[in-house]
Amino acid sequence: MDFFQLYTVGLPLVLQPDVLLMAVGGVFMGITIGALPGLTVTMAVAILVPLTYGLSPLAGILGLIGIYCGGNYGGSVSAILVNVPGTPSAVMTGLDGYPLTLKGQAGRAIGTATIASFIGGFLSVIVLSLVSPVVAKLALGFTSAEFFAIGVLGLSLIAYLGEGSFLKGLISGVIGLVLATVGSDPISGYPRFTFSQADLFEGIPFIIAMIGLFGVTEILVQVEKGDHLKRVNQALKKIIPELKTLLGLLPTVIRSSVIGVIIGAVPGAGGTIASIVSYGQQKRISKNPEKMGKGALEGIAAAEAANNSCTGGAMLTMLSLGIPGDAVTGILIGALMIHGMRPGPILFKENFEMVSAIFVGMFLANICMLVIGLTGAPLFARLISMPKRFLNVAILAFAVIGSYSVRNNFFDIGLMLSFGFGGYLMYKVGLPRTPIVLALILGPFIEDNLRRSLLLVRGDVPMFIHTLVSRPISLFILLFTIFLFIFPLLRRKLKLFQWFQNKDDAK
């Protein structure tokens, strides 16, 4: 494969009417959902995955990718207009965006955010298409030992998904691993923890779990809060900034895009961390750091470019290694599997046309995001003032329809509602929900490769461990995984040490 083939092979597939319609519609829906605080992109993708069953695989996947790309940008709209970030990664955007709104320059702020998001996302797809085939080619030589190590590496994300607490993330991850054992044994086929319930013989569908945890739970949380958004009365004018201003922001956008791609490729980092790091870096090197936080366009450009370039980085690890870069790509793994494809190095070998089409589709999604963002900003400004009670009813309806369509089974609706109420209880006690989804996806993958590796050494555990540490790639992955697990603990001890040191200095 060469760089030219990466785009020419999949281009005819993307130009099909149904695929184009889903890609453009997905971006529009993603921006809309991202602009509505409380409606996360993860929730939207999880709910809409089952609705892609009746579509062609490419149309369904590009529709979900469109929601992913559009949603990451959409959070900036509400952050700028009402200082309520539609997505967590838009928090940094609001620091400079909302002050500009108060000055009557909301249109200028949204225009800067849109263009920076487009450039960041566009550059990230170029990096994705250049690097992912190389990584996938390297991974073709992996055995079950390497894949087991990769699965454990992906599971180590729980250390960073615990909402500030490693223990909380670990508890949720263990719950997810226990739930992943429900169903038939992958080797012998013997049913486990099914309680003679035939609907559980195939295990717990992770799509059902995701719809419940991210859809129903969010509705329950919104109903409990009972909050309503303020209406935005400001008219948006002069959305596209001056050419001189855009050229002056270009170095900031490119630098922040590089930061976003790198951080996005690290499993578990995500757009929030990327925007924080990029914003902080920009403030350190800015010629006017005192203006940041008070309405500086460079602050908006840095945060949005990094946030949206994370999509390409997260897709890089997902497509080439089968490891979700964030919660959304974890759901996209499930969507690809539903349509008969397994992300990882084999995908590049067996479904190269699909991979090429995904690259082309991501370029298209970012172009659509630019056009829709610049022309539809006034519409999205009105949407964020819509009462949430109407949105919650629509979301619940989609959740029920999507759950039933997974296996055409009413049992799945009850299972989805159970996960929804369980997720609400987890919210009340402060436990994160994302590690459960991650464990449900990676649990069977880890178990399958572990069992295969043990069969090759006839159940000899010391020999299995020797195999893991004697192969350079699996050894490196395991060492990196151990580092990821202990890093939060080391960081905590370092902060504690600094606290004692500061206390002694004060004395």
C-alpha cells in the first residue's frame, strides 16, 4: 500500500449517496448534541449504534464518526455563548470564548473555534493515514501473547478514568470484568453466571450496557438536577475573523494540533487533557499571557485545535492496534465488530477498502464540520435554549428502540434499563461508568488470548510468563502497562511529599 492508494481505493465507496448522507447527517447531529450541555457524544454514539444495523457497514460507521468529529467541536458553541461547556473538552474554550461573548464578539469567537477545529481535525487525519498502516504492519507479527499484553494495556486505562481516583476506576473496572465473564466459556462453551437465562448465553451485549450507562443514566441525572439553560439573546455577527488574524493564529493551531494528535494516541488521555495541555503551553509561550482568560483568540484556537486533533490520534490506536483511545472509539470498536470487522492489524489486511474509506470519510467529516459550523452557528445558538425535558423524552425513545433492535428481544430493554439504574447509583456514589464499558469490551479479548497462550504451553503458567517476558514487544507493552498503573500512585505520593516539604518550609 502507498499513500496514494490510501485515498483512491476508498473514494468510490464514500461517494455513494447513502454514505454521503450519513456522513453529513452525522456531523450535523454531532454538532447539535455537542452544543447541548448534558448530552455527551459518547451517549449519542452508544444509542445510535444499533440504528446502523439496517445500513451498509460504511454508511453506519461514517455516520458515527461524523457524530464523533462534530460533537467534539459542538461543545465549544455552548461554552462560548453561555459559559456551559457542551463537552468536558470545551472547558478551556469557555475561558476566553465567554468573555468575548460578554464583549459582543460571540460570532468572532465561534468562527475562530470552528476554523481551528477544522485545521486540527484535518491535520490529525493526515497523521492517521500516514502512521496507522505502519503500526498495523508491525502488529501483523503479533502472537496471542502480544495481543494479551495489548488487551491488558487497554485495560490499564481504568487508572485514568476514575474521575480523579484510581481506586474508583479500579472498582468500576473490576465490576466490568466480572460482568464480562457472563455467558459461554470462549474455549469450552460451558455457560457461566447465566442463572439458566438463555438470553445471557451469548454474554451481556456491550451495546446494551453502553446505552443504559450513558443514555438512561444521563436522563436520570438531568431529571434529578432539574436545571434549565439560559436563553441566548445575542445575535451572532462577523463569524469569520479577518484573514490577518487567522494567519497570526496559524502557528498556534498547528502546534496545538501536534500536541492533540500525540495525546490522543495515548489510550485514556482524550481531548480534555489535550486542550488543557495545549492551553497551558500556549499561555507559557504567548507574547501576551495576561490577556488569556480574558477573551484571547489564541486561547480558543489552542484549545479547539488540540481537542479536535485528538480524534485522529484516538482513531490511530483503535484502527491499528484495536485499543480504544477514548470512550467513543471504544464504542466504535463495538460498531465495527457488529458489522463484521475487528479493529487491529488484520483490518488493514482483510478490509483495506474499508480503512481507506474511513480515512476519506474523516476528511469529509471535517470539511462538513467547517461548513456547517460557520453557516449554522445561529441555529445551534437557538438549540441550546431548548428545554431539556423534550430532549430527554426523545433520547429515552431512541434508547428503547436501539436496545430492542440489537437482538429483537424485549429482555434487552430490561437489561438496558437495569444498566441505566445501576449507572445512576454509580453516579450517586461517585463511581465512573466508562471503565465498565472498557472492561466489557476488552474482557473477552483478554480472556480469549490468555486461554490461547496457556493452551500453547499446556497450562504451564511459568512457561507462559517466560513467553511474555522473552518476547521484546510483549515485554515492552507490559512494562509500559505497569508504569501506567503505578503512575497515579507515584503522582499522589509526589504531591504528598511536596505538601510536607512546603509545610516544613513554612515552619
